[in-house]
Amino acid sequence: MKRLFVVAAMLLSVNAMFAQDTIVAQVVSEGELFGQPKNGGKVTLKPYGFVRDYLYYDSRQTFNTNSGLFVQIPKDESFVDSYDVNGESEMNFLAITTRLGLNMSGVRALNADVTAKIEADFCGFTGNNFMIRLRQAYYKMQWRNKKHSLLMGQSWHPMTGDLPEVLALASGSPFQPFSRSPQLRYDFKLANMNFTYATLWQFQYKTVGPTGYDPKFNMIPEMFLGFDYSNNGFKIGYGLDILSIVPRTTATVKYEVAKIGEDGKYVLDEAGNAVMESKEKKVQVDERLTTCSPMLYVNYARNKFSLKAKGLLAENTGHLSMYNGFGVSKVNKDYSQEYTPIRSLTGWVDLCYGSKFKVNLFGGFSKNLGSKDELAKGNQIFARNSVKNIDYMWRICPALSYTVSGVTFGLEYELTNVGYGDEVNSWADVEATRNVFNNRLCAMLKYAW
């Protein structure tokens, strides 16, 4: 019965959220009801969100998600009777990125200020059914001296920090890392320095490998180490992402045995030899691949002007929505395999000027650096969208936007080029034989509160 009162109190607090933008609700903690020391207090609930419409046009087919709103790169040429089936243009209008969120604050626990966030949109669709999708859900403890903070739950991956000021939903991806992950994140501030350590698990954004998008890839949590320095509008930072995956736990082995007939005797051919048949069995294997991806970024903001730049030496960062992966470098006698990462050098620069009226220019570039070790016979590679023949890619993206009374009108043009090749050698190097372009024009209308 006592627990029923607790649930009722929580429901009343959430119900009050929709009455006004900022509500202060008295929360009765379970500890207080049960005569234990009070561990809660007054909670401030602040709903936020926006309605956002996108109208876009692509000059050719692309690799994308969210019904084409999260677009990355154009697809390679694919000819059928001299006709490029990927050369078809596409246009759509959608509002599924409309977002709802709730910020909570005001509670103290363990001598720390506790805040929380729940955020969702409508991109979790299946077919024609658009469903609510969890974007962020975490709580954060920050101690009064502001030096220590601990975040627990699903939030942005630390590698995605300081997103460019573009209008597109992809936020500069695949040149900019893009991922939200369940995590435990600790930050320590000392003067103008901030140190970060995070332990992360894969959820929506996953590594692809021999068995597809498999949870066992993340048997050991991903780790991130980083620090940054800020002073007078200038910020410089460094980060290192460490990913250790288990591509397979079992291997399928094919072998041949003499075929036995219904009479229990061996089946013989005309020459009197036993007829052989193929069978399969699974054997346990011990496999692991550990990769390190360093990142360097700088920001500068003064008055209405801002500059952002980021560079990565990426290894197997498909889980960050980037186009590289890993390949098989050796096949052992016990049927296990050894692996090597596919690397890329990726970077971007973003310039923005204005407040109500903004002008923005984004530029990104990525170069395939091949594999760290030579690939085994067959050049078996696992990569995002199974795209293995990219030598380089670049993007130029200018944008204009105007915001008044919470309403933003935006127009953006995105020119993305990919250098595709026909051959991939034993070091995962690609000889680019053609440039494939996509022209995207995007109009956005957003009302935020």
C-alpha cells in the first residue's frame, strides 16, 4: 500500500508537467514515507521540445536512415543494361524528428546536486508506423564544488562532443562521429581543464562483423579518455576511444564423411569408392580485436562568430556512424581468425556567423588509409553498409537560417562526393576510378519551446 502512494505521487508530478513550462513539484520520497531519512526535496520539472519539418531533395540514391532524413553518402554506380539504378533522384517531406524532452533538477543525494533528462522523438519507425524512440535518458550527480560529476544512462558518445552548426539531422556524419550510448561518465574539472573518463555499451549504434550487428561485440565495454582546456572563448581538446570486440565465439567447420545408405552400409560409386558428403559442425573459438581512435578538436567563439574543427585517426568506428571497419588478417589451425582494423583519416571545419540570422559553412574530408596489417586470402572486410571500396570522400555544405520567437527557417545545400573503386587490394587500399556526387537541398522549419 505504501508503494502505491509513492507511484501515485510520481504520476501526479509528471501530470503537472503539461500545465506550464516550468513546474516546481513537491516530491515525497519513499524513504520519508517509510520513516527513513529524507533523501529528496523540491524537484523542478522543465519540459522542452520542438516541432521540426524537413523537406529534402537528393539527386541520387544514398545510404541513409530515418526515411532519408539522416543521409550520409551517395551510393556507388550500379548499372543494369547501361542504366545506373542508383542515379534516381528522391524527394520527401517529414516531421518525424519532432522532439519531446523533460529536464529534472532540485534533488540532492550523497551531498551532490542531482539532475536528470528524458528525451524522445518519433524516428523509431517500422514500415509506415512511426513510433516514439528513446534518444536520451540519464541522471547526473554534480558535487557542490563543481569539480566532480557523474553521468549514468544513455547520452551522447563523448566522441560526438561539439557538433557542427549544420541544419541536417546527420550533424556532419560520417565526417563527424555520431552516436548515443548507454554509459557511465565521470568528469573532473580543475581550473580551465576538464578531464573525462567514460565506460560505454553499444545499443542503437553497433559494430558490424561476421555475424552482423551482434551484442557480443560489446562483451567488454568501450572506454573513452579525454581532456580539454578552455579560456576566453577558446577550447582545445583531445580524446582517445578504445574499442575491444569479440567478432565470433564459434566457427562453422565443413568436413566430408562417407555417405551411409538406408541399409546402414556405405554408399559406393560405380568404381566401388565410397561416396562422400559434406557436413558442418560448430567449434568454439577465442577471438578479439582491440582498436584505438585518437581525436583532436578546437573551438573558438567570439561575439557572433564561431569556428569548430575536429580531426580523427579512426580505427573500426562503424559504431560511430563512420565508414571503416575491420578485416580478417589470419586464419589459424584451430579455425579461429585474427583481425586487423581498417583506418581512415577524417576531419571537418565549421564556420558560423550570426545570432537571429545565421550563415554557416561546413567542410569535411575523409581518406581511407587501408588496413593496419595485411589481409588474409580473400580480403574479407566488415564495414558499415557493407561498403568496402571507398578511397576518399568530401563534403561542402553552406546553410542559412533565421530564428524569431522560437521559430527557425533554414535552407541548406549539401554537396557530397565519394571516390569509389573497383578493386580492393590485400591492404584494403582502393584505387578510385570514379567520383560519385550527391546534391542535397534541404528546407527546415522548426518551432521550439
